[in-house]
Amino acid sequence: MSAFVNFPAGAIERIEGRALVLSGDDIDTDRIIPARFLKSVTFDGLGEQVFADDRLELKGTHPFDRPEHGGARILVANRNFGCGSSREHAPQALMRWGIRAIVAESYAEIFFGNCLALGIPCFTAPHEQVLSLQAVVISDPARSFTIEVGAGRLQVEAGAGETAAFWDLKLAGGARQMLLSGQWDATGQLLAHDAELRATVARLPYLNSFAAA
Amino acid sequence: MSAGTLYDKVWDLHTVAELPGGSTQLFIGLHLIHEVTTPQAFDGLRDLGLGVRHPERTVGTVDHIVPTTSQARPFADPLAEAMLAALERNCAEYGITLHGLGSGRQGIVHVIAPELGLTQPGMTVACGDSHTSTHGAFGAIAFGIGTSQVRDVLASQSLALGKLKVRRIWVEGRLPKGVYAKDLVLHIIRILGVKGGVGYAYEFAGPAIDALSMEERMTLCNMAIEGGARCGYVNPDATTFTYLKGRPAAPVGEAWERAMRWWSTLASGADAVFDDEVRFDASALSPTVTWGITPGQGIGVDETVPTPEQIEPNERPIAEEAYRYMDLVPGAPIAGLPVDVCFIGSCTNGRLSDLQAAAVVARGRHVAPGIRAFVVPGSEQVAAAAEAEGLDAVFKAAGFEWREPGCSMCLAMNPDRLEGRQISASSSNRNFKGRQGSVSGRTLLMSPAMVAAAAVTGHVSDVRTLLAS
Ligand code: SF4
């Protein structure tokens, strides 16, 4: 699985790096990755296609094209990020571009789950907090941020003579635990419950000619 | 927290285990797959050295990338051909039933599972497609998942999930003539917003819902996801049972009797507790048309494009973006807006009753000059039933193209797409920027009858006027 080198792996306790801002509510997964790029049997190459149509329209001025954001790892967005299609190609494209954490006001649920399955935490913060964080990022794109997953805290690197600024971030309890324990990819946990799976099959009426009803 | 609801009952019954960290391992009773979101899932299985735990609980079809003009193999598009071939290979390797082209059972995944009787009350249904919420029409808990989760369901027939809250959407009255389930759900999303349902399952109930056919209930639940609700459902009742009886996968004989007895226990009880409740009145509705770039930007066909002052402050930025993208002027009437393309189809409105409603409008009329109009049945069974009634002839006589089944211009992964700034009247479910295959293409969502009305008049028209004349 050479393609997965450098993708999230193991316990995820801390994400460090520069950030970029994508303003606006209801940014749907069709925009994150337009449908024509789904015509493939792999996720390879999606990193270059992220926000393809928006970038085309903005001719190099889209945040994902600006040189100062190259290598950014934290995406700061607004409300209902990732709504619409369930395509995992959307978080795959963001991940392959380099994003390792997202901070937003809220997410569509399917998108949140898809990100978690890739080891990308989707943190939330209230409107005003997100706006203030976005302002910091925009004013100085070279700043580095550190997110402590366990503490739910984002810290901005302090410049000379400054005191460090913090933002409190929320992450649904289950997701936090899964990331910290390295079990964010649920497959292993699901497979561990063989007896419980059998018991469930045995009690579901529709798997037993409705005899259990 | 909700209690005594169908959602709670089905959730509890399917709970395999509580997982460390607080999520629940939920058994998936029916897993539906298609060509777009699965090749990487099967590769993931192979990478992990895993097999498919319950191949008999997974059913596949092809819908998203299939051409709707000629479906002869190999497809002209090599990428589409490769995706279809991968699904065929994977299903054959793991012993999964695939309803392929020409099987008589192929079609959009959310159309075929109900019509085959696969979707039943009390099940959990998952599919790598957000409109899996459709299957909630049967009183199932049905939701879309991503590709990693498709892999997990293949491997373990289960998923790690958090429980949703339940909002009851109570609808009084009856839909007036010319107003359909599509108009109702567009109206609900307009009022509750595209984010209003985040964190919730929507239970649709009340006299107006009781009166809906199964196909109408599917339209309604289909678009729950557009309102942010990962699943929507209707409590099963006599309408549900009548629809299911005799379908290929429905139980028969004594099992049918036992099934009905069990299904009858699933509905949310009179003592059910909901996390939230909202009320609507169907009788007051008009045909609804979207004017913007989210399904929540809908208005009655007799209304005008809202002005910024009529829009909540935090919804204004996206409204401004919509005015620009759609090239619409705030305050302008939506009726009379010229369209270029008319599309009838999709998992929202590609079923027989949708085609019947559109055919009533098309019959004896003709598509306006310069308009390209086409009808894409939701499945091979829908196509056959429509042809048996002569609906294909009605549409063709009226100047519509009659196509082979598939998703088609709903997301334009096949050759059907908008060109440049074309504007479409579409019976599909998403009007996102670029959704119908052109970066600058524009989409107006509406009911199939309204699409037919737009096709024959050349512009957005109130179908009630055409039905009256
Ligand atoms: S018809 Fe459209 S929304 Fe429905 S499954 Fe196909 S692409 Fe998705």
C-alpha cells in the first residue's frame, strides 16, 4: 500500500502545521470534488483535483492554489461543511492534497464519518471563534498551529513579544477516543465482536423467516 | 432523547455492541452497492486480507455511470467501462448478487431495492450513496455511508455509528392537485434549512403522510438528506404492506403473516417521545421551484426570487452567491423564466407514478422550440411498466427523448450533461453549482409534472394551470 505512505496512521494526538481558510456555508462535496473525478476505480490523483471547478473559476486565487498555503495541514471552514453527496472522494481529495484536520462551525454527518475513517478529525467551534481563527490565518498565513486532540485545543504559535492564543475545539467523544487510541479505522473493532454479530443475526426477525416475531 | 420511536426500536434491535469511545456497532440488514463508491472498498478488503461476511445481505446494481442512449458493451467511455467491469468482477468473486444491465432488474439503486421487495420495514439499510435515506419510506433506518464504511459493512455487516436524535415532522391536510411529494419536501427544506436536520432522523407523520403512496413517501424520504437529516422515515402501515406483497424478495405464505405482525409493532407509539417536533400543512402548498444553489433555496412557483431583506442575515452570503451564479434578480418572478433542458428522472422522481404525472402534462402537447427534454426511467422495471402503459409513446409524440434507465443528468457522470450556462428544469435532488456536468450550468429543482410543464411551455410554468386547461 505504498500510496498510503504519509497518510494518517496510528494514534493521532497532535496535528501541527499551517492553516488555510475556506469561507462560506454549505460547501458541498460536489464542490470539493466534482463528479467527473469519481470515474476511477482508485482514489489516486484526487489531491490535485480538490475544488477543481472553484479553482478554475478563480484562476489561481483560490486558497488551495495560493503559494502561501502550499503544505497547509489545517482547513478552517464555516457551517455545514461537506454536505451533499456521501462520496468519500471528498475527504480523500482533501487528505491527498495535505489536509490533516478540519475546524468548522458544523459538518454534514456523512462527511464527518468519512473523515474520521481516514484519520482526519473534524473539530467544531462556535461561529465567533471560527471567525476569529479565520482572521488570524488570513492575516498571517505563515503561522503555525498546533491542535492537541486530547485537550481539544488549538494553539497559534506566538510571534516575538506575543502571548500564545488558544481556541477551544470540540470533537464528538467517540471520535476523540478513536483517534487517540489509533482505532479511528473501525474495522478491527467491528470484527472483534464475532459472537455478538452472530447473536444479532439470530434475533433479527427478517433473517429468520420472521419466526422470532 | 427519543423513546418509543421506530428509530429507537430498530436501533436497539440492531445494536451489536457498544464500542469504546461511545459509538454503537450497528448491524446492517441490507447493504446496497453500485459501481462508483465500491471499487476502493473491495480493494481495501483485499489489502486487509478480509472476506465478505454476509454476501447474501449485499445486492448490487449499476446506475451512476451508465449511458442512457445505448447500453451496448463495452461502453464508449473506457473509464465507465472499467468501473462497471470492476463491480462485475467483485460481485462474482465474493458471491454478491448483481442486477446488471439487461437483467430486467437493473436501475438506480434506490429505485430497484424497493421494487424488488428488498427494502422492508424494521431493517437497517446502508449504501455508499447519500440518498439511501429513500428506503426509510418503508419504516427502515436507512442512511448513506462512505467507501471506508462500505468496506466495513462488507467485512463485518456492521458499522460504528452515533445515534441520532429524532424530529417528528407532522403534516396536516392533503396535497392539493398539481402539488406533489417533491413540492412538500422542497417546502420542508426551505423552512427548516439545509442544515436543519443535522444530528436528526426525520420521522414524517400525520394525515398528509398517511395519504401518500409508497412512491411519494420515497420521494419525501429521499430528500431528507438535502435537509441535513441523514435518514428520514415513515411508519409502516397498510400502504407499505400492500406495496410489498408479492414482490420478489417479500416473504410469502405464513412468513408473510408473521412479517406483517412484526412490522405492525414497529411504528412509533402514541407514547413516543421526540427530541423535537415541527408541523406543516400540506393543503396550503404550491408547486415549489428552487431558484438558487442549495435545495433549501426554494419558492412557490407563484412567488418571486427573495430579496436579501427577506433572507435571514446568515443565509445572505449564500443567497448573494446564488443570485450571481444563477443570474437571477432578487424580486423577479420565477414563473416565466426560460429553460434550456428538461430532465425527468433520478432516484427522487424516476418512478412510474412520476412518469405518469409528467405524461398527463405532456399528452397532446409538444416540447417548446429549442428545448431539449428527456425522460430517464429509474429502472428497467419502471421502463417496462411505463412502456406497457404507452407512456413512452406519449413522451415521444410530445418531443421528449425516451432513454434507458440510470442516474443520467442527476449528476452527469454519463454523457448526459448541461453545456455552458444552460439552465435545466430537473426532477432530481441537487442544484449545487456544477452538479449537472457543466461548471457554470444551472439547475431548477421541481416535480416531474412541473418539469413537463416547463418543457411544453419553454419556461417555468405553474403546472396547475396546464392541468386545468
Ligand atoms: S439518481 Fe442522482 S441522487 Fe440518485 S443515486 Fe443516482 S446520482 Fe445519486
